[in-house]
Amino acid sequence: MGHEPALQALEMTYFRIVLLTIGFVTANVTIASFFQAIGKPAVPMFITFVANAVNVGLNYVLIFGKLGLPALGLKGAALATVLATALQTGLLLAVFLRPGTSSQFGTRVGWRWSWLRTKQLLRIGLPAGLSFSLDIACWAVFIGFVVGRFGAEQLASSNVASQIMHLSFLPALGMGAATTALVGQYIGRDDPQGARLRAHTALKLTMLYMCTMGGIFFTFRRGLIGLFRSEETIITLGSQILILAALFQIFDAIGIIMMGALRAAGDTRWPAVVTVSYSWFFFLPSSYFFGSVLGYRALGGWLAATLYVVLYGLTMWWRFESGRWEKIDIFQEPASSADAGPGDPDGTDGV
């Protein structure tokens, strides 16, 4: 991505180690989704708190060489992330497989491979997973390739602003997951009106929260950036980026919640096409145009990001309100006895 050689060396050192978390992260997302779907989101939340606390402690010990261990610096930070993520997986599995959960939801059975269930999952999950992955990759390219080429200060300003935006973005993702669980439950009860009402309630709450965060970003922008860096150029540019972030908060809320509701209904293919098209064929080219061609650099890139978030949010809102998701039958391929495991005549393994 053309970063400075010293920065590249640090990035590669960290990245090669944290690649070890891939399997653990996959398991964590899967098991956490199970608990969210059965209405017990407090389980993964508490375990995440524990894992994060351990991560902080391990960072202190491994980075600075405490308790008789050598000071590993950036390598220690990466290793702490790997160990804390592995701990998170172990704790989630322990609760998932404990007797109480197993007796109610059959979590200790159903391990036999099922091509039918695989097909059912891929039909709905593959478009959602690919679109989410490509969207994340798009933002990575934006920060690393588009903004990163403008120099260390431009990249630092964007990175600091991005971290601050997580204060609004990540809780909204949590509400999006809750929307998927609740809307899915009402669809399972054949109550589309109840599903629609839950989606609207989640949208109102998330919009209220993100608008509040937008106000905080705008009002305290310089102080927030100053918590991370003291250079005036970084504070000034980071503050300008937070102004743009404040403007698109409401549309970000719409996009996140409406996407969560659409996924609950199994409407994943059309939104996937829209997400990939908007991100790779509108967002990235326009960020390059505003940043490099027009010369606005990082600020121009974030202007393109603002336009992308606004367009995406409005499109997802239109898709949900069109009601086309109500015509999708996510149960169109019932399990057959031929695909069932031992002691599981209907192929559901009690789940």
C-alpha cells in the first residue's frame, strides 16, 4: 500500500502474529450469534468484557516486560490479542456445551456433517458474509491505500478519527445484531407486522444514539482527537473528519439497522450486490477522485465516505420499506430424514 518502510515493518510484525486469531474469531462470532438468537446476549457480552480485561493486562505485561518477562513491544501487543481471543473462545465454548444449555438446545449433538444444512446456511449466509467481508476490505483499502499514501500525518488523523467513530459504530452493530435476532423470531412466528415494528423501534433507538454521538463528535472534536495525538496538524485534520462523521451518523444508523432486519428475513443477495457495488464502484473511486485528483487528500476521501454512507443508508431503508423481504421463505428447504444423524430422525439434531 505504499506506506513508509519503518511503518511497513511494524505493520508486518503485528499482522503476522494476529493472523493466528482467525480461527478463534470465527468460532467467537458463530457462538456469540447463537446466544444472541436465543435471547441471551449477556453471555457473549460478559465473556467479551473478561477477554478485553485480560487483553489489557497482557498488553501491559508483554509490551513493557513485567512479572519477569522480556519486553516484547509491538510483538507483545499482538501476542496479547491472540491469547485473549483464544481465552474468549474457550469461555464461549464452555457455556455453549454446559449441561444446562445442551439440555435445552441440544448443543452437544448435531456435530455430524450435514450437506443439507450447509446448503441452507450458504444460501442465506454466503451473500451476507461476502458483502460484509468486501465492505470491510473496502474500508481497509480506503484507509491503507487511499489515505495512507498522503503521508503519516494524514494517515494518523484518519486512524484516530476512525477509532473515535467506533464509539457510535460498534454499539450500533450490536443493535443491528439484536434487530436480526428479534425480527427473525417474529418472522418465525409468521408475524411480519411484528417484525416490522421491532425493526422500526430498533431504528429509532439507534438513530437517537448515533445522533447524540454525532453531536458529541462535533462539539468536542478537538478534545477527542487530542486524547490520542498532540500535533496541531493532526488535531485540525482529525477534527474536520469528525465533522463529516457527525453529519453521516443518522444515515449510518439507518443502513446498519435496515441491513440487520433484511438479513433476518433472508434478504441477503440484493443487499450484497448493492453493498459491493456502492463500496467498490462508487466509494473507492470517488475517494480517489476527491483526495488525489481534486487534491483534498484525506479530507476528500472522507467526503466520499460520507456520500457513500448516506447513499447506502437510504437504499437499505427503501429496500426494507418496499416489503419485498416478506415474500422470502427462508424455510423452503426442510430437512429430510436421509440427511439426519443418529437419533435425529428429522435432521435437526434437536436444534
